[in-house]
Amino acid sequence: MERHKSTPIKSLLDTWLRSEGLETPLLQYRLVQGWPIVMGNGVAQYTGSINIYGNVLRVQIKNPALRQNLLMMRTEITHKMNEYVQAQVIQEVTFY
């Protein structure tokens, strides 16, 4: 019996998602869902809505002092969030 080359299902799925234009929306969804995991429960409890517009993650923070602290950590947060999804999904984080 002849053996055929096998391709990992993950590779096939990634190729299909990319060809259908679904890779970016899926990564954006994972990034938004990962906010409480990456930032922890302390930040998550003061978080309101989270949206992505273009390549900017917009996060509503209900505590002004926490918002100010997070503003100073924007670059680090951007890096951590992209690292979580293992892709360059966002270039900036803004808080309101």
C-alpha cells in the first residue's frame, strides 16, 4: 500500500481561513476574549466594552485611576495582547 504525504489539520485549517478572509476576524475575536486572561481579574472587573477598530484595541475602563495607570503601560499591553494570539493583530491600545 502506498503512503501519501499527510498535512497537519492545523495547517489546512489556517490555509482555508486565510483564503476565505476569516483569519483576521478570528484573531480579533480571540484577542478581545483574551483581555481578562492577559490582564487578570483585577483589571477585568473594571472593564466595560472592548472593540477593535482597524488595528486599534479600544477598551472602556470604569476606574479613572486604573485607566491612567494602563495608559502608561499601553506599549507593554499591546505587546502582551499580540503575543497572546501569536499574531500582529493590533498596533495600539486606547482607553476611554
